[in-house]
Amino acid sequence: MKIFKTKNNVISYTVNKATASECYISVDAGEVVVNAPWYFSRKQIQTVIEEKRKWILNKIEEYQKANKVYTDKGTIFILGAAHQVCLYYKNINTPSINLINRNIEIVLPNKYKKIEVSQILKILIDKLYQTVAEQEVERAMEKTRLLLGYAPEDYEIVNVEKNIIAHCSSEEQKIFIGSNIAKYDRNIIDYIVLHEFCHLKYKIHTKNFWKIIKKYMPSYERYEKVLKDFSY
């Protein structure tokens, strides 16, 4: 699953590469599929999606209106915004999850109606967090690299314990970021990445450590308050 972001909408989509000479989009059961020639780049695909954005969102809305029966599973946060989790059952073979506007649409096969699905929902939502985190951390890493002039040897998005959101191994010069970072807005994500970059030079929170933080992010204390229950 890939995600395309615009100012007011998020469109998740699947790409099928083929030998066809043209790129075209289909929306079936609320799922967006991009059929593209094998040589099409991600940027070219996103350009096509942007051109068809209104049509795609209209098709998704039509599908949602025609399939109003769903179970409200509460809300979760993606990039700092609350999203309603909607569970649907359809005549499909495998579960799917889509992020559409402020809704998280989870579609399960009809055969799952008779079983407890809480663990399945958790796996799907964790997968969504992982996808969002990968894209946002990559953005923040590049931004911070350009800001500070140095970067870790490597970084990895991982599943972590509830009270941990990031960790830096100064020996390996590697940063580990929890996929739960996807819950927070971009300012907080940028702060967490900056914080871990600083740990590449300072293992502990020394005076010089906070001096660098304050230089590049003067309002860091507000983010510290949000993250006060986490280890990073």
C-alpha cells in the first residue's frame, strides 16, 4: 500500500506494473489501483493521481454511500489528527485498510464476521502506522541531515514498547524510530528525529546537547511536554 497526500486528502493506492503503454486508474470497492507501465516512476504515478484526484475521491465517496453498514471502532491519531476507524465486511478474500480523508476504512472478508477480530484490526492499523512512519521519517531524516550537516549510518522503523518512541545507538551510528511516531504531527516527528541526531554526538542530555536542540528548534519544550511519558 502506498499513500498520496494532498492538502486536504490522503489517498492510499496499490500499483500494478505491466507491459501496457498507458497508465490508468481504477476504483473498485473503495480500493484505488494504479495500472502503470513497468518504467513509470513513483513521481509519474503521483502526477497521474493528482490529475485524477477529484474523480478518485468522488468514486470512493460513492462507494462509501452505497455501503453505509459499518462498525464504528473509535478513533486513532494519524499525523496528529483524529481519524474514525470504520469496519466493513465484504465478499473479498483478504483484509484491507485504506486511509481516506479522516476515515480509516478496514474491510474484512465476510467469513470473519463470526470470529473475534481485535487482533486482526491491530495488525492492520500497525501496518498503516508503519507505512506512514516510513514516509514521514524519510522526509524528516533528509530535512535534519541538511540542517545539521551529518547523518547516521543507518536508521530503521521498528515496533517498540509503548513507552519508547526512539533510540539511538551511537556505537553503530544508527537510529531506531518506533512506528508509533505516525500518531504525531510533523513538528513532533521533526523534533524526535533532531533529538536522535543529536544523540549521535552526545549519548546523554548534556548542556551542549540541549544547546544544539535549542539552536535549531527553539520551541522544543512544547514537544517535550507532549512526549514526557516516552523514552527517547
